[in-house]
Amino acid sequence: MTTETLLIELGTEELPPKSLKTLATAFFDNIKTQLDSNDLTYSDIKWFATPRRLAVQVIDLVGKQQDKTVEKRGPAVNVAFDAEGNASKAAQGWARSNGITVEQAERLTTDKGEWLLHRATVTGKAIAELIPDMVTTALSKLPIAKPMRWGAERTQFIRPVHTLTMMFGSEVIAGEALGVTSANQLQGHRFHHEGLVTLNHANEYQAELLKAYVEVDFAERQKKIVAQIEQVAKDINAVALIDEDLLDEVTALVEWPVTLVGTFDEDFLNVPAEPLIYSMKDHQKYFPVNDKNGQLLNKFIFVSNIESKDPSAVIFGNEKVIRPRLADAEFFFKTDKKQSLESRLTSLESVLFQKQLGTLKAKSERIAELSQFIAEQLNENADDAYRAGLLSKTDLMSEMVLEFPQVQGTMGKYYALHDGENVNIAQALEDQYRPRFAGDSLPEANIGCAVAISDKIDTLVGIFGINQAPKGDKDPFALRRAAIGSIRIIIEKQLDLDLSELINKSIELFGDKLVNENTANDVLDFIMGRFRAFYQEQGISVDVIQAVLAKKPSAPLDFEKRIKAVTFFGELPEAATLAAANKRVGNILAKFDGQLTAFNSDLATEQAEKDLANVYQAIKLEVAPLMAVKDYQAALSELAQLKAPIDTFFDNVMVMSDDEAIKINRLTLLNEIRNSFFAIADISVLQ
Amino acid sequence: MTTYNSKTFQGLILQLQDYWSRQGCVIVQPLDLEVGAGTFHPMTFLRSIGPEPISSAYVQPCRRPTDGRYGENPNRLQHYYQFQVMLKPSPKNIQELYLNSLKELGIDPLVHDIRFVEDNWESPTLGAWGLGWEIWLNGMEITQFTYFQQVGGLECTPVTGEITYGLERLAMYIQNVDSIYDLVWTDGPLGTVYYRDIFHQNEVEQSTYNFEHADVDALFKQFDQCEIDSQKLIEANLPLPAYEQVMKASHAFNLLDARHAISVTERQRYILRVRTLSKAVAEAYYAKREELGFPMCNNNTSSTNTETKGDK
């Protein structure tokens, strides 16, 4: 069958850059799904996106669906005809609905009987007939956060739509979407190309747009941008700081990237790098540059959307924009330094952390106490931890952080050093917010860990304490992140801390502010839930996590040890049988409502029973000292030896003996064995 | 068309006014009340409600008391100007119309990097929101561009396209000065007059008033009175005077804000009170126009076509 290239392009006004890639790939997925479900074959399919278009191109697409034979079964032959051989009403109706007579029907015979059968040929539809509906469906399923209307139309989309191009080879597919009729006319570059671009063949899409100053391939455009940035950086002997998200955003803001470099006054470099970088990146979408030693330079790289007749005018303009912003940062830095962080504690009294939980001042004091408590357990300088906790929120009152919230903590560090606080305290101020996102670095020193954990636990306990636990997607206090951050710090930094103790201490610090009586349990359960996500992400299987969660180990390092031990155990050849045996024992015990006693070897009647008891007694002696040092892995290795005697026991011994005493004795033995496993994890859930 | 010297502040205004007049806009004069933005002008706020088509352009002085800097900051003012254009329904070529206005100001889009960067607008006090962009000229925001979706809590059908030029910013760019006060207001036969000459003393004195002298108790009373009056006027089916009371309440609120007289939690409550009034006005205005049979729907659509690129 002949194949051709299909092109679908929607030309729009400037789309939101942060969601462009998501929109383009969703459009692509929606088209692809429909092609596949309609049995339309092709050799390749690609997506394109610029600020003013979303497109999909399909290579070597078949011109129409294959004709298909469909078998339609009718009534059974024995009811389709009466004794005289006349067709019943039902049979006639069925035949009519298929456009045949009963006489024309074939027969389908299986071992279950014989039926009337019609083999219908369904003619495959042509591409031109199928595509318009597919496009409409694909567009209607795009993830649009805020759809809009324009003009006097009722149509809704992300931004107003101007052109629609649906072409199969050189043919325009007739149809419309979002109020626009399909034509072979495309928008070129907004300024470099006058009028619309006429496309003669779907194959020529990329090439024709390139001539109209549009690099339509997102990935290709991004590659060009990166190459340009690197070249420009090299020319000025610098290293560009290329942030992935910013790069995507910039790629979504231009159709014809032209990278330039601007300069600002060197004096601004007296301000810490972070707020300067933030000013450049966040609002202006500039790429900051470092020298070879990692020091920020007084230059920035930016990507324009035109090949300007006078690039110096573009550079001049951008330099003019950044100047007052940097001047603001410089002004804030100078002003802020006039006041010590300590003196800002008073002003924290006027800022609410949460209505029921009091001010940021109160929160700072709780963080200080909890940090001290943690530092004592870690044998760190508790005075430093207290001080860092107390000052932790003071930089929020500085002009700089009010203007650039992203540099919170970091500015605290600079101002603390300026105030003459010691380096450990200053560093802890910066580290308190870590980890800020998945994969972010952790606090460097333990004082920083103490403050970071305290801040998070305080928020968790406080918010759960006033019954405002996150619901569904709503997590305004970012409690999930706080919980997973605490877990990461404690485990990855190998801190010997117990969450229950921290939670209880925190509850005590809140005094009478908390109204939820189950705060301690609720917070612990919530954090347990995060352990699941934390380990799943590391590739630990769900049943292993489940087995450990059954124990709710509140010390993360202990949790970690159990996870490792159970993972190890799960790979032993004995694991499957022992898991099943534990489950079986659990089921038996669940049905038993009598009283267990102590195991009495005199009551053991069967050999298998005696053997199991003996082996278990021996293993128990080995296991006890291992459990004392929390060597769960070695303990499970020992317990694994129970496989053979347990197998023999179940094969030969009837647990539910008619003799009540013997029965209870057997159950007691099984219960003790199960408890030995359960002291580590609920291995009955292992698969 | 006349060519004005857009390198002066008044020439810039005249040029924009001339351009949008040629596109068919009703050129009206500024509203004679204190407002925070050109959107408050009834020509935009009220006229974007309901089905009646209309397009308008005007200069609007804006007051934002908290932005006062006693005339000491080269980039911030408590009183400044916006050039406001509203087109209803938003024409298909609205972006082009806007870009042509820049060309008339002498801004060549093949020299300068002009960009439409996503920026969505929301006015909590007006119960209004829309989607659109800020326009960048070599990285500097010079215009807000919004397709209104809702105003006064009512869906906009048809949609109004709003274009708001920040006149001082644009002028600073065109004149290449780093301080608002260095802008040339006019440069005529009677000599050169600067923005400083017209407004510097005003910035110093008004900032002092806003931050130090505005009578807090009187303002609170005024706010309450405006609220009462507005509600009464709505009951009397007089949405236009009722709306003036909303604007007055809104300005009283802004002054109280500058005096730090409203705490963070209270702030939200005040915004809600103004929003409630705005919504009531919007509904009353709609009902009144409906009662009148939406008269502007019956006007002949003009003989000048907004789809053309102007008459040069």
C-alpha cells in the first residue's frame, strides 16, 4: 500500500513556556494512540513545538485502513428455524440488520452447537476521513490548566488559535478544529517572515519553516541554544550555569534563537552570588556565568528571538533592565547588614507561622529547643544548635529575602557571618531548608542536620496537632516533603535518632497549642507512609517494605537495617517456605481464641514436634545476642535454618489435636517461632 | 496621520492616541477619581461586561500609595500614567495591532527583541481575571496584554482584549534615560520641560501624605461609608454611582495599606469586602444594560475596519 507523510500543525498565539513541552508531548501521545487503535501503520512519528505552534508529523503512514472481515454470530440454528424449516422472526431480524437474507447466512459449527453466521467486510476508512476527528479528540484531551476564550467565539483553548494545517503528502485534509479551517498555510517567524508560509508537501514542513526563521524541532532548537551558549561562554573565557528548567523555558520562548552576552557593573559582585543569580535567572531568564574558579562574573548570557540588525541595541536594552534589579539587591544587602539577625527576633513576633500555632518567634524558640535536644543525642555542640535554631528564621525579615524568597537561609548564612556568629551556626542557617527537592543535597554538618530536622518535625507535629493533615493533592505546608526530608537526613547521614522521641519532645514544646490527642501516632504513621515511597524509589520491593512497616520501627537507622535484612532474607532459598509457614501459623492463631501457655517439652508427642522444638531452642540461644546488637540479618540467617524442621512438622503433625493441652502446647511453640521472626519483620507478607 | 515627537512624554501619548483613534477606538479622557490602574476606569471595567461591543483608548493617571518613594527612587512613583486600550470583542489581529503601535513609536521589531511572555492577570478586588502576556522589549516589560475571562465575577462574552502601556517605562526606554525624573515632557518653542518639573514635588509631598499624614481613623470611616453608600445605590438601581463608591473605598483601602493600618489577616477581609461590592455593581450594571436592550449591540458596525493596518 502506498504511504505518505502526515502533518498536523496548530498555529497559535504565544503559548505558556513552562508547559509547552508537556502540551506538545500530550498532543503527540493523543494522536499516536488514535493512529494505533485505528490500525494505521507508519514508520516514524515526531512532535514539534515552538511558542506559536504544536505539531505532529507521521512518516510513511498508510493511506487508508485495511479492509477487515468481521464475523457476526446470529441465533443458534436449532432455534432459528421451526419444524417446517421456516426462519424465526429473530433469525429474520438478525439477517435484515446485517443486510442479508437468512438463506445467505453461513453456519458456524463448534463443539457447543451450530449458529447462523455472517462474514461482513468492513471497508477501511481513508486517512482524510479519519484525521479531523482524531485531531479534535487529541486537542480536547490536552492538559490545559486554564483554558481561555477570545473574541466573540465560544471556542476554548490555551491561547487563541490562528492556523490549522492537516496535510497528507501534498493534499490538504479538509476539516476544522477550534474554529479554524485546515489549509496549507503556516505562521512563519513573527518578525523575520512576512505573511504566511505556503506548504506544498507535508515532508517539507521542517525545511520550509527553517526558511521562515523557525526552528520547529524543540530538541534541535535546544541543542542549538546549548551550543550557542557554550560558544559565547568560551569566547568570554567563562563557564555558563545552565539550569535544565530554565533551558526548557528559554527553548519554549524562541523560534529563532540568537544568543548574546551582556555585562553589568563589576561592583555588584560585592553582593553574594545567590541573589544576583536569582535576579538574572528568575525574572529575566538569563544564564549567569562563572570564571574557571567557580566565581561569578559580571556577565550574563541571554537568548533573543531575532537576528537583530543591531545586536548592540538588544544587548544595551537587556543591560539596562538588569541594572536596577542588581542595584536593588545591592541596596538590600547594604541595608540588611546594618541590623543584626539577633535584633530581628523581635520582628518575628509580628509574623504568624500559623494562626493556631503562633508566631515565627515562637516557632524559632521551639526549633532552638528541639535542635539542642537533637545535638545532645548526637554529642554535638548543643549551644551552637540552640543558637542556630533561634536565629533560623530571622533572615526572613531582611529586605533581601522579602524581595527574593528563594535565597532564604543562604542570606541568613551571610548575615550571620557578618554579625560574627561562628561558622557552624552560619552554615546551619543555610542548611536548614535542605533537602529542598528530590535529589537535593543534605546539610553538611550535624548542627545543620539538627536544625533542618527540627524545623521539619516542628511543622509536621504542629499541623497534625491542629488536625490539618494533608488531604489528597492538598499539602499546603509541604508535609510530605518535610517527612521525606527528615528520613533522608537521618538515614543518609547515619544519625542515631528515634522519630518517636523527637515527636514527643516536639509535642511537649508546643505546650497546650495542640488539639489532636493522637498527634504522636498520626505523625509517626504519616512518616511511615513516606518510608514506603522512599524505599520504593530505591527499588526495594513492596512486600519487603510492607514486612518492615508492620513493625513501625521509629528509628530510621533501625528501619534501614531491617529493610536490608529482609531483602537479604528474601533471596535465601528458605524464604518462600518460611514466609508461607509464618502465614499459615498466623492464620491458625487468628482462629484460636484460647490461652497460650509456656512450651512444655513433655507434652510434645510427635518426633517432628520434638525436633522442631529442639532446633528452635538452639537457634533461639544464637539469635538472642544478635538481636541485642540489632544484627537482624544474622538473626534471620539463623532463623532460616528452621525451614526443614518446620516442613517436617507440618507434614507429620496435626496441630489441632483433640487433646486440648497438646494442641495448646503446639500452638505455643508455633507462636514463639513466629514471634522470633516478627521481632524483626512480618515475613509472612513476603511473596 | 500626524507624526508626533514620541521622544517626548507628551508626544508619546499623542502618538498612541492618534494611532488607536485611527483603529476606531473611542478616545476618552481620564477618570476623575483616584484609581490604582486603567482597568478601573468604567470604560474598561463596566464596558467589558455584557454583549455590547466597544473599543476605547485613554490615558489614566494611577495612584499606588505604597509605591511612593518621596521622589528619591528613579524607578518608582506613587502617581504615574498608563495608556489603556480596550477592544471588545478582541479582534483576531489584536497582537498585530499592538505591534504596529510600537512601530509607529519608532521601535523597529527587526532591531529590538520583542516578546510575548506568559503573564496571567488577576484583580481580587474587581473579581476579575484574564490570560495573556507581558510584552518584553529587549527584556524590559513595557506592556500588559490580557484577554479578560471574568470581570466582576461575570463571564466575559464576548472577550475584551486589554492592552496597558506603562508610559513612563516606555518613555524611559525611548528617551534612553535611567531616571523617570529625567524624562523630557515636552521640548517646544518655549523650551524643554522635564518630568521632574511637573511631578517631583508632587511625589515628595504625596508620599509624605500617604505614609505620614493620611488620617487612619477618617479613612476607616470613609471606607465604611463608601461601602454603605455603594450598597444603597445598588438597591436604588444606580450601578454607575455605586461603582464610584467602590473605587473610593478601594483607594481608602490603598491608603490604609500605605499607613500599615491593616494587618495581614484583616487585609484579606478588606479585599473581600471590595470584591463583594464590585460583583454587586457588575450584576446591577449588566441588568441595567439588559433592561435598556443592550443598545450598543444595535449600532451599525463601523465603516472603518480594525483589521487594516492603519492608514499610512
